[in-house]
Amino acid sequence: MMTSKTLTWSALKYLRSKVNNVNSCRYIFSKTGRWDKAFNLDVRQSVESYWHPILNQQNASKHLKQDQEKNDRPKYYVLSMFPYPSGKLHMGHVRVYTISDAMARYHRLTGKEVIHPMGWDAFGLPAENAAIERGERPDVWTYSNIESMRKQLDELGCSFDWQRELATCHPQYYRWTQYIFLKMFEAGLVYQKEAEVNWDPVDQTVLADEQISDEGLSWRSGAKVEKRYLRQWYIRTTAYAKSLWDGLEEVNSDLWKDVVQLQRHWIGECNGCRFDFKLKLEGEELPEPLSVFTDTPELVYGTSHICLSPQHRFNSPQYCQEREKQECDTVAMVTRLRAVHPLTGEELPVVVSEAVQYDEYNDTHMGIPSKSEMDRQVADSLGLDWTSVSDVTRGTVVNSQEFSGLKTDEARKAIMEHAKALGVGGHAVSARLRDWLISRQRYWGTPIPIIHCPNCRAVPVPVSDLPVELPVVTQLTGRGASPLATDDQWGSVQCPKCGGPARRETDTMDTFVDSSWYFLRYLDNHNTQEPFGRDLAHRYMPVDLYIGGKEHAVLHLYFARFFNHFLHDLDLVPQREPFINLLTQGMVMGQTFRVKGTGRYIQPGDIDFSASKPVEKGSGSQVVMDWEKMSKSKHNGVDPQEMMAEFGIDSTRLCILSNVAPQSHRKWSSEEFKGILHWQGRMWALVADLIEQSKGDNSREPSQEDIDKVNMFMFENRNYFLKEVNFHMGKTFLLNAAISRLQGLTNALKKVQPSLMCHSAQFQRGLCDLVVMIAPLAPHLASEMWVGLASLPNKHNHHYCWDKSVLDQVWPDVDQDYPLPLVIKINGQESSQVFVARQQLEALTLEAAHDLARTNPVYQEYCEGRELEDVQYRMEPGYEAVIDFSVPSSGEKKEKLSRQEKKMKKKEMKLKKKKIQQQNNPSVM
């Protein structure tokens, strides 16, 4: 007999849709006016089946109305990293897009104009490989996958603005990628030089690193991969190294956390610069300069020679002459190359030397004899003339043309600026950072808009001729040259400059180029005149919250920041940093089972769990259990659609968000659903009890004393949990913490006797607030519960719009008379708190907060009568105010303060418990 476990997802979905169509009216209060108290699978499915199309329609209408109207509401741009359209969502997708959807819905409820777009990172090697394997065209395969994944995201209940949808493989997108590339070319940030590539000698093609096995073999032909030099395109990202380093001071370090350090590590401290030396081989200038790093650019006029390490590619018979051994034991081999000094025009010898100590990132060295003893030895051994360019006594540079006499620091800055003006380097950079190699010898990517002319060399395609579209290729083989290189009809063109015969560039761009500016195109994706409107960028940028995997926290983030810094210099965007808050979500891990010894992955059905330790059935081999990133090969993947079919959309959303901080890895197990389903049932039952009580016999009125106790209890609990939810949703983005507080509010509401529910305004307010706050997380459930609350004959909460849906309400706020803390810190350590009503707290100035702190015994003991080094004050509206006193203290005082901090933490925990239990009279609750 076939069970739901053996049904395919499509069949299961079809059968359940048929059942839901028959039974939806049976369980939906919105249709029947009857509330089923049990929140079982049938009810969940009926609720979601009924509300899903309604919510999708409401979402589309809201976005359309928002885009058509001009308003003065504050904006909030929620951006999730767009996916590669593989064709199927995995649990990692479910996590990131549920987080972004919850945040977008929350900020809409707080009254903001929310930008929440979605698109597709559609170019790249995976699509090309899939097309090769399946014998399909990559565009057909990609667009089919996009259609499939769009439907899956809709099934997840995401409120994306699909009118902003884009795909990087669409000509009307990559037209503007090419346009920005040309702007960089115009600014001198794009150039060509030879670079090492992976070459498959059998298939005669370039391979990406991921197409090579650990043994160095080609993924298709099995041939040993060779290293070759090909002429490649680069973007000079190093020109923005210092700007990108400094820009990290402008982001939210509380949320970026270690990503700031990852970015800094990638960029490196900008303690030097590079100078570009033109090279000549026996009088003939080579097509590309030699870039040499130095940490003393102020001494560049003292350069007598350029050293290459023995491993440098120019250390070859083509460029070198006989080796000479000098008396001082300095080994230096003079090459046939001459380097042209970028500032003086003097020709310098280029030598290969083992004696020079090269840093770990560079195989070139600028020989400055007045700076280094080893450089002096090499210069003297070769009989080179050299001049001292530094006056150590006076701290100035000498013999440096117009910069002579300047202080060292002044000369450093002036010489670097001079080099930048000449276009020969000078940009502050670290020794490790390199320019961005963007060339890919593949078909499925953005064509590089350059035309090669025998007379005019590299000529940019005129903007009016963009986009340079990819030609249609019916079949890809993955062998031989790129289809672009063999398509004469596509590749043969006239030179835009001289009109002579020319060839198109056949390389395509790295897909990181496409994904480095998509967040700007979202704002104006139908614009046919420019990449995006400057006014829209100034209205909606920067992105308020960027959500994505930590694996993209280095390269993608670095390139996207670079693009934005460049566009800021063109005055197209309002500030150089594109993202204020960054939330890097952790991976979703599945449990794996490996046979000990062989490491072979097996499925749970192949394991005998009855023994003291799990063993493989049949062999009896011990099994090692672990948690790893989900993968088909490891048999630990979970199909999100099966989860939603079995437990429901909202349950899946709540489960992926709960218990674990978004930034942490999540160990996925269906056992997690038990607690979530129980909580949903408790909320559902609260609405059921209130509806039932509203229709019951009200002849027995409770005492006013009992009602007052409930109101006091709910006033305290509602405000406490509300302030916590607001703080975590709006400030920390710890959705798991917000859910925990919502569960706490549910527990408080459950303590109220049903007979008192209809008589307590604070209870009803607390329940209404709970439903509104659950709406961003579980929109279907909240929508149905809201209809139930709206049906009550006597509603105490008149500030809600009962003729509107729950997603059109105003997010609740903490009462003005609720006590909030002024946190007193001493030397950064929390030492005490003073509670005052919210309206008083938020009116406090620094002086008034200081006066209030003076009444506190801890302040009196540690700060009274002492000279304060500094006083910092900040306000978190609706949550707390913090005043921090910097006090010079002895070791004894510091130790005492540390003990005081520990006491305060214990006191704070007790205070929180007390708040939850306050007024909790067992006879009433």
C-alpha cells in the first residue's frame, strides 16, 4: 500500500490540495464562523490553503500601491543575497529567505516603506556545466529553473516584491553591467595583462579551480592540468584599498562583528603602494608594466634597480643572460630587461637575485641602496650608481626633484598623489592585495564590451551599441575554445574608432561582477536609460539590512563594496558603504552517519541502533554520527517542500527561526517541530477560549479586584515581553530571542482564567499584540486568528483597525508609563539600574541622566567626589538608556567593581523573574 512517505512531493501536494479544497470551509472560521479548538494538521492545512492566495494577492497589491505612490514614510531596505537558480530550494534557502521575509513584514508593520526584492544570480559555470551534461541550452535551463524556484519561494509565504525581479543573465541587466565596466575602463581602472590559468591539454580549454580534482586532474578529460599564461582582464580594485579599509568604520560593527576583521584581513593594512615600471626588452617596450610594491614610497627616487625572485616568470631564457657571481657573495643575474622609472623616466636594470628577502606576497623588489644594506650590496656588486634620498637627521627627503626638502610623511603623501596623477600607481595598498582578475574563458557570462583592433588596440564598445549580447548556442560541449572564440559571425566587427576590421573580446566576466551591483538595479529595474536613477539611489540606499551566508563575507562583499565606492565617486549613490547592517546566517546542518574506518556515508535505515553504539546492519561496523552541511552524497538532505507538506508553512518558518541565533549553525531535526506545534496550539486555544467566553453566560460577573489583578499582571507582562521583542526584531535581529519572548507572553496569557478574559482590557490587548507580533513570522496563522479576534462583540482595543487584516495593523509599542531602566555603567561594566517611566526616561538629557544616577548608591560609592575621565550616554527608545562613567580606579577598586558587576547580573536575572511573576495571584491567574 502506498503511503504519504512513498508519494512524490508533486503527488502528495496534489492529493492534499484536493482534500483541502473539500475541507477548507469546514475548519476556517473566516468561512464558517465556528472556531475549532484543536489546532491539528487538518486545521493547519486548511488555514494555509485558504490564506495563502489571499496573502499573495495582498502582497502584490501593496507593492504596486507603494511603487505608484510618493510618501514621506521612512524607508527600510531588506536585502537577501539572491540565489543561483539551481531549480530547487534547500533548507539554507528556507532559512535566509524566512529571515528576510520576517524582517520585511516587521518593518512594514512599524510604518516604514519597505524594499524587499528578489532576483537571480543566473550566470556562471554551474549552469554551463548543467547544459553540457543535459545537452540543453544554458538559457533555457536557467529560465526554467527560475520559474520553478519562484513558485517555491511563493509556497514559503515570502512577501517579495516581484515587480523588482531581475536575472543577471538577461540582456537588459548585463547591458548595464557592461556600462559600469566601461565607466571603470574610462577611469583607468580596467586593464589587461598576462596571468596564469589552468589549462586542459586534451579538451584544449581553460578550467576553473573547482573543475580540477585534488590530484590536479581535469573534471571531464581526466588529463593532468597544466599552467599557462593567457592575456586576462583585470579591474584595479587596489586603487580603492584605502577607501575600502576606512569604510569599515562606517558599518554597524555590532552586527558585522568578525566580518570586519575578515574584510581587513583580505585588504591588509595599506602601509605602502605600488609603482608601475614600463619594461623594455632590448629597446622594445613590452605590452604591460611591472607592478612593484614598496612600503617606503617616499624613497622611490633612490631606486637603482629592480629585483626579481628566482621563481618569477621573467627568470627564463627569453629574458635572462648569464649569471654572474660577485666577490661579496651576492648572487645577482642581470636580465635583458630594463625598467623605466615611473617618475624620472630613467632606465634601470632588472636583476634576478636570491639575496633579497622578498615578502611572502611578492616576487619583485624595488632596490633602494640608501634604505637597505642588501640593496646596497646588490647595487655595488653590479657597479650601479645610486644616490641617498633621505636626510635622517632632519627627517626629510633629498635628491627627489620637487619633493626634496619635504618631511618624510609629507613627501610620502605628495609622491603617491603625483604617481596617481601620472597613472603609474601610488594608491595606498597592502603588500598582499591584488587586482581583480575578471576574465573567464566561458560562454555563459556577461560578454566583455571591448573590441580588439590591429591599429587602435583595445577599444571600448560604444554605449549606444550595448548590450553586447551572447549569440545563441544550440549545444555546448565543454571542449576546445569558448563558443564565442569560434563564432566568426558574432566576433567579426568594425573598429568603432577607425572603421577597420576588428574582433570582439571573447572572454566573459566573472559572475562576481554581475552580483556586485544588483542591489542598485532592484531600485529601478525597468529603467532603459541608465543602470538606476540617481534620485532613487539617494532615496533608498544604503541597504539597511543585508542577509546572506558567511561564505560570501569576503569576496562578494569586498567586490560589492568596491563597486559602490566607485559609483559614489561618480556621485551616483549617496554614500560609499552600501550595507549598514549585515546578518550572516549560519548553515543548516543535517545528521550524518559514516562507517568507521572507511568513512562511507550510509542512510539511517542501514543502521542498527539497538546496540550500545550504532552499527551498520550486515557488517556490524561501528557508525560515527556527526552534523554536517546538508548534501545528497551524505544522505542528510531535507526537502523543504516535504517539511511544509507534513508540518505546514508557518510551522516550518517558525521552526527554522527558533532556538538558534540566525548567525549560528542550525542542527536540523524534525523533533524541533514538537515544541513549535505545541506553541501554535496554545495560541490558537487562547483565541478559541476568548471567542467561547464572549458567547457565554455573563450573568456571573467577576469582582473588580480580580479584574484589576489580571490587568496589572498583563500590563507588566505585555510591556516586558513587548519591549524585548521590539529590541530583538529591530536592533539585534535575533529572531530566536524574539520568538522566545513571544512564547513567554503566550505563557503569561495562558495563566489568565478564561472567565476573566472578556473582562480584562489588558488581557485582550496582550492577546491582540501577540497575534500582530506573530504575523511577520507566521502570517497565515496570524491572519486567521485576527479574524477570530475581530469577530468579538465587545472589543476593548479600539486603537486597532478591525476592518483591516493583521498585516495592515500598526506594530504595538511599550506604554509611556511603563518603567524602563537607566543602566549605570562604570568603566564599561554594568553596575546598577534606576527605573523610571518611559516618557520620563526618553526625555532625559545627559545632564538629567547624570543627576538621576547620582541618587544611586553604587554611583555614590564609586563616582561621588571623584574626577570623571569621560561620560558616555545613549538612548534605546522603548528599551533602556545607558550612562557610562569612566573613573580612574586602583586595582582594589577594579576588583570590587568586578564583584559588583557579577552581583548586578544575578540581581538582573532575579528582577526579570520577578517582573514575570509580579501580581501573579494563583487564585486569579
